[in-house]
Amino acid sequence: MRAANETPLKHLIPPEFLEPNWRFWSFVFISILGSILIILYKVPVYDGLTDPFYTPTVLILPLVVLFRLTCYAYRKDYHRHLFKHPNSCATDVRLDTKSRGYSGETGFFRVENIHRYFMYTAWGILPFFYYDIYHSIVYTGAITVSLGTVILTINALAVTFYTFSCHSVRHLIGGYKDCVNCPVNRDKKNSIYRFQSRLNGHHEAIAWTSLIMFVFVDLFIRGMIAGIVPNILLIHMGL
Ligand code: FES
């Protein structure tokens, strides 16, 4: 229950945001700086390659950021490593041994539940990554496959696996039963659910691989523009 001297605003702002926590504030600073740099220093479509941060436009970046920020995998990481609690799944003890523990998805952090809706926006953005691959192949008027095309393809696959290994997707296709022994989860014919569950078991690793790939592709194209990285031509066939 809220104390009589607490203002509604104080109730809304989680104590995690009010602490002198250098880890958290460094993260906020780097994230804001990174976003400003991406917006200011736009990468043009170069040698047929589109930077994934601008697919299809930098304007959708907030949706992508919110999808990732509310992702269960990143949530675990930032609650544990930025807010320092919960220390592990079975305890809410803080890493720095202060008394206040983890309060879960309550108060402000209830907003993280909006993740299931960002999942649909992620589905809408996915086709553009594949269009970018297609564009990189045909933009010369011939069939052209370069190192950049291969890197774009790996990135598109990483984003696809990331999106479809999502916990909300698992919930949508059978996990809503919330019971591992329920028929839908034991059904041997429910191969999509079982396949997705296997994928979901690696969601955190896939999430980080996909994020690193995003940054890698961005740096690769910027490196090409700066003349540091060659875009090696692998296949070139006239139509
Ligand atoms: Fe990570 Fe949905 S839980 S993308």
C-alpha cells in the first residue's frame, strides 16, 4: 500500500531509476548516444546493401528498440546486471546485498508486458530484411552475390530466428495452457510447438547473436563506404 506522504509520481517511478547506479546510467547514456549517432549519421544504400538500422526506415527504430527492451531475454540481463536483482531465478536477493529485492513485473515494470504486441510489429518488419537481400542481388540488373549479400542473409536469418523463438510466440502457439503436462504440450503432432520450444530454449543466445549481427552489418557497410572493407564479389551473372 502507498504511504500517505508518497506522491503518485514517486509511486510511478521505480526506485531502480532513482539510485546512483553507474551501470544503469552508463547504459542509458550509451543507448541515447548510439541512437543519436544512428539518426545523425545515416548510411545510404551502398553497393546495393541496406543498413539494417534503416530497414525500411530509421523511423521504425523506436519499435525495434521497444521490442528488444521488453524481450524476456534482455529483461533478465538488465534486471540482473543493471539493476542487480534478482540475483538468480530462485531468489530476489540483490548482488550488492542491499535490502530491497526484486518486485517482478509490478508498478512501472508492468509496462514490459506490452512485449506481446511489439511481437506483431516485429513480424511486420521482417519481410523488409528479405527484400534487402533481393535488392542487393538484382540492383545491378544482373544476378550479383557479394560478401555483403551473404552478411545481409545471415542477419535476416538471425532476426527471423530471434523473432520466432520469442516467448510470446510460444505462448501464442500452445504455451497459453501454462502447463507442461497439458495435452497441447504433450501432443506429439504439435511439431510446430515442439520445434519452437526447442528454439525458445536458446532464445537468449539467439537474441544476442542477432543484436551483434545488426551492429556488425552496420559497421561492415560503414567500413565499405570508408574504403576500409572490401565487398568481395562472389557471383555475377547477366540476366
Ligand atoms: Fe525475446 Fe519475445 S521474448 S523477443
